[in-house]
Amino acid sequence: MGLGRYGPAVSGAILSGSAAPGSASGDLKTAAAAEKTAFDIKLEKFDAAAKIKVIKEVRTFTDLGLKEAKDLVEKVPVVLKKGLTKEEAGPIIEKLQALGATVVLE
């Protein structure tokens, strides 16, 4: 009486579980092909002479204090800000590049 109740439910779960990853990977491929709308600003490197200016600029677009911004900048390469649109990220990247930093939009 216990085998009849558990047998089909377990095999049904295995079959539906194996079918779900295949369809999910297909969805991921179409999502990757779609245009990306959220970007991250990544600081790759910066000129040592401009370190203080870079820290000040990072503080202008983050809510970090001086020590937190300094620690973040010193962890190069590091993501400075996540989930921005291309329009929001553009001016920030231009300012950092003008200071001698190498910045990447991911």
C-alpha cells in the first residue's frame, strides 16, 4: 500500500525535474541575446597620482564615507556601482576617465 502511493510521485518528479533545466537553458540563451539594460561600473586601474581625486569622485556617486570609498578604490579591480542604465553610467565613466582611471562598463 505504501509503494503504490510513493512510486509514481517520485518518478514523476524526476521526469519533470529533468525537463525543466533544458527549457531554462533555452530561456537563458534568449535572455543573453536580448539587449542588456542594467550595467555595472568597474574600476580596472587608476593613476597613483590621481588616487585622491578618484576617491573624491567615487564619493560623489555613492553614499560612502571617506574611509569606505578609499577602501573600495584600493581593491582594484572592483565594481563601483551596479544596476545603472547606460545613460546614468556615461557621465560617471567620463569623469573617472578624465581623472586617469581605467573604467569598464559591464
